[in-house]
Amino acid sequence: MTRIGDQTPDASRAPEDGAVAKETHALYERLHDLRWGDGFSGPYAEAFCAILSVLGRNRSVREVVEIMPHFGHGFHLIDLMNAMVNLGLDVARVKTRDQDKLEAPALVLSPRGVLKEPVPYVILDIDIQDGDRIARVFDSETRETRTVNLDDDKTLRGASIYAFSKSSSDKKEAAAVLRAGAGFGWFRALAIRFYGLLAQILCLSFLINILGLATPLFIMIVYNRVISARVSEAFPYLVAGVTIAIACDWFLRGLRSRRLAWIAARIDNIIGNLSFSKLMRLSSQTSDSVSVTAQLLRLRSFESLRDFFNSVAFLSVMELPFAAIYLVAIFLIGGVLVAVPLTCVGLYIAIFVLMRKRIGVDIRRTARTGAASQRFLLETFAKTQDIQASGLGGKWESKYASLSKKEYDAFARLTNAGNLAETLAHGVTLLGGLATLSFGAMLSFSGQIQAGAMIACLILTWRTLTPFHNFCAVIQRFEQIRNSVLQIDSMMDVVEEEEARAAGATLKSLRGGVTFEKAGLRFDTRTTPIFTDISFSAAPGEAIGFTGRSGAGKSLILKLVQGMYDPSYGAVRIDGFDIRQLDTTSLRCKISYIPQQPQLFQGTIEENLRLVRPDASHEEIWRALDMAGATDAVKALAGGLATPVVKNRSLSFDLLMQISMARAYLLDGGLFLIDELPSPLVMGECGLRLKIFIRENAGKRTILVASQNEELLSLCDRAYEVTPYGLRQAGAAPAGAKTETGNAMERVA
């Protein structure tokens, strides 16, 4: 297998200039060919290859191709960053003040004008000579290596510099331990990285609220000093002052909005990517225990976090602490009038505490009823034909009406509770304004305050009460955010499959020995086992068949071999190793699997085939298609191998199945699993070619077949019937038997 270097990123062992350029160019050409031209090209692709050359990650070309972007044209900065992270490297932008601490390898983006893209080059190593930092750099445009003095080099001025370092495998575990020790959830730990920006937002909010004093003070001065005294000379200055204050307020609000928008977008990006990645990395046993609806609703609930940071609710949270500014101003201007807003604040707190519990209960009830309706709809869409064929349409409509009524009732209760909280908060706000006006008028009539001070106190009271009013009006929103955060924390704490098997052994080669020792499987402790006491042994090169009624567990036996599920009882061994002690991700890369239905993904035919072997040549791809009997059909397509699979609805089921089979042939694993294929497919040319493959590979690779087709089972050395209580011998092919299948295969050959 082609591998990328075995050197370490030690400057004393760094390769010579010519060697780096030669290795970089060779790797670039290899990846360029495998990524189909435009998929891997440009200066950033050259820089990526140079970084790999100097790092010496000792990875195969296949592993490198797998971590690269699957779609798109060209290779850009974001693609390079994502690829380095996928390789297990930490990427950090080097600040200007830290450039003297720069270590190799590093990527430098040197500016060359406003309208032109920056020039990327790679710092390969740094050496100290006569007190100067001398670096060897690879220029991704000229594809040449040169030496520069970093202390004098002008290209570092104004350049963006990114450093790469090995990511410690203990960082994630250490972070989890620290979070547990501090009592932090995952989301709270994530929010720590935004504390700097949040501090800026709080400072901006403080300044905005200080400037908010300008308007009431302006009105008070106009009433007391201009209108009452009939002196207008100072009026223009007052207008100019308040105009400046309003302009500054507008400017600061713009700054705050941009920072809030960035936080919202960044959190949405981080949570979206990490939650999706988390779902992809969960074991099948874990992910299958949660319904598709629940997973979709969980992903959708994360959108509320993004919207929260751009909402009135978050602004209210940011401005609550600064209500004290207005309270102090009211006390200084109106004295005892401050008792009115203070009383209203107490009422707001009481409303929030009392209504929050009720709204929380209603939200959970609404979520349960909504999820039930969603599950019912998904089941209906999946079984529409069966429902119609069984004449259950009327009952199904009645059941849906009942579920809809429960959902409507729960939603109505939640809406009423939210409206009640908002109405009460609105009432407190109105009473606060009315009380301020009435009490202020009494103080004004008694000569304790002037009319301008009374109006100013009224405006300040509104300013004080507004964030509290908004806070109570969106209790429902806060509870939804709280539930979303709890869901995120619980999901991120679930152990990933790779983490659970972190210490698992990796088989360098797969001979194909499979042993089941009284293995059993059940999905839940509350349900009965699918099967128990499954015992058999397949020596390398044997072909074993499994038959039985639908739902007996034939396909699940194959999934146990793949490590998709752990046996609930007994053991499953691959080449003598308990599968629970193996790195199942690495194991699956060595197992060829033909599914029951086509398992194809967005992309072209070639991209779908290269998923299992990214480094396959075009000759190997066409050979696999020929083994599946799909060569003529693919060549007849206008796009050939570049034909989109998912978007092209004109592709027949047989062709899609043949492409799935070709993918298994292309992998050429030491263990070949064939799930229960549709009978028409088995009886056609595609099935005949599969039977040829089984016969030609007798004794060469282990083949496990799940099928009810007697001709397919007749090619196996042994066949078993799967029952809930174990395996029962189903028969074996007579030695040297000549069947109709054999004659048909001879005709195809």
C-alpha cells in the first residue's frame, strides 16, 4: 500500500529541498488523479501536500483521500483546514505578537493586493543562524523550495499564519473530566470560548444604556430650563448634544448586532457540525434505540439556539443588569418615585417564577405529543400501500385524529400559558407607568419635583421595565432553550463507537475466520431476544449460508460480523479475536458487503464506488462493474461514471443494485457478506454473475450468505436455518453436483 513518508517533523531530520519538492509534486499528482482533476487542484492543494511531506504522518494514500472533501471543485483554504483537523492535527492562527514563537510546519498566506488572492506557502523548518531565524519554505505557486530570513522577510508583514500541531488523544477525555469536576455541561464549556465576545457585548450594552439617559435628561432640561424659564439660547446646544448621543447609540447598537450575529452563526456551525458528527459516530446499537423522528427533532431543536442569540430574549438578558443605571437615575431625579419600578421588578420576578414551572410542564407535554404524531406520520408514509391493502384507512384516520387532538390540546395549553405570562407582564408594565405618572404628579403638585423631572422619571421607568417585561413575555422561549441545551449536553456525553473501541486491536490483514459461540442478540432489556445460542465456525475460505423465515435474524448475523452490534450473549470472533476487542471501523474497511437494497449516496457513480477504495484505478473500477454486469449499462449513460446517482431517477433498480454489488467487488475484502437479495435479481444475469463469483472464490475467501434462494445456498459448503433458539442444519451442496445453475453460469461465462 502506498504510504506518505516515514520521517518526523524534526528539523534535524528534515528532507533536502529537492526531496521535499519532488515528494510534494509526486503526492500532488497522485491525489490529483484520484480526485478526478478539478477535485484536487490549485495552490492550496500543493500546500497541503507539502505539509504532509514534512509532517511524515505515515498514512496511506487511501487514508489521505478519505479525509479530503468528497464534493466540490478545487481545493481551498477551508478544505485544507478541515483535512488537517481530520488528520488529527490542531490548527491555530498565530497572532502577530507571537510570530517570534512560530514553529514549523506552518501555512503563510501572504497578501498581494486587495483584489488578488493571497499567496500560500509552507514553512518547512526553522533554524537559528547567527541569531536570525532562517526558514525553508515551499512556494505553492512556483512549486520550488527556497530559504528566507523570517526576521527580515517582508512577506510575514500583514500575512495570515496558521500553525499545525499534533492533537493529543487525551484532550477530549481530559476535557470531559474537567467539565465533570467543574460541574459544567458541554454547552457551557463551549460557551467559555465566547466569553471575550460576550464581555464586549456587555460593555457595549453598558454604553448603550448610559447613552439611553440622554433622551429623558434632554426632555427634563428642556421642560425645566427652556420652557419654564422661556430661555431658548441653550436649546440648539441641547439638540446637538442629544443628536450626538443618538448617533453614538445607533453606532454601538450596530457593533453589538454584528457580534451577536457572529456568535449565533458560529454556535450554529459548531453545534450543527459536532452534533451531526456525533450522530454519525454513535454505534448502531445506540442510534437504533432512538427513533428517526426523535433524532430529527433533536437536530431541529438546535436551530432555536441560533435564533436565540439574535432575539429580543437574549438582548433582554444582556440589558437586565443595567436596569440598575435607570433605577439610580430615577432615585437621583425623583427620589421616592424609585419605589414604583422596584415594586414592578418584584412582580416580574414573581410572574417568572410562577409561570416558568407551568410552561415547562406544558412544553414537555407538547414535545411528547408532537413526537408521537411525527412517528405516526413516518410510519404511515412507509406503510401506505399495506394500510390501503388491509382496508385500514378509516382506522388510520381515526387514530391520526386522536393524536392530532392531543397535540392540539397540549399546544393550546402551552400557548395559553405563554399568553397569560405575557398579559400579566404587560399589565405590570402599564400599572408601573400609570403609578409613576400618578405619584409623580402628586409630587409635582406638592413642589417636591418639577414637571420635567416627572416626565423624565416616567421615561426612565419604561426603560427599566422593558427588559423585565420582555423577559417574562418569552418564558416559553427560555424553557425551549433550556431543553435544547440539556439535549445537547446529554447527546455529547454519549460515548462514541470509536471512543468505546479506542483500545481495540487492528487486524493488519483479514484471513476470514468467523466463529459464533452461543451468541444472542436483543435490542432492549424489555424485549425478547431476536435469537439466542447461535454457534457455528467458518474457516477461512469457507462459504456458509443462512436461511429462515423473514425476521428470523439472518441479516443481523451479518451485522454482528461487521461489528454493527455487540452480541448480548456469547461471543463473536474474527480470526480468533473477540469482535468487542477489535477496532470495528478498521475491520469494516476489510469486509465486502452486498446489502438487500441499493445503498448509494449523493454523488456520481464513480464517487459512490470510490467510497470503499478511494485509491482504486479506473481499470479496477471498470473491472468491478464488469463483475456486477453493469459495464454496458454504465457506458450507455450520457455521463458514464460521472452520472449522478441520487438525482438521476432514470436509473433502474437493477442498475443501482449492480453498482452496490460492484462496490463490494471493488473492496475485495477477505470476508464477503451477501445479504438477502431480491429474488428477481438473483435469478437474472446479475445473480448468475454473483454465483460465478462464489464458485470461483471457493477456498480463497470466506463468504457468508443470507438468502432464501436454494440455488444460492447450494453453492455454500454448509447452510443453516436461523431460529429464535439457535441454528439448524439446512443441508449442503452435494459434492460435484451439476445443477441448472452451473449450466447457466457456463453460458454467462
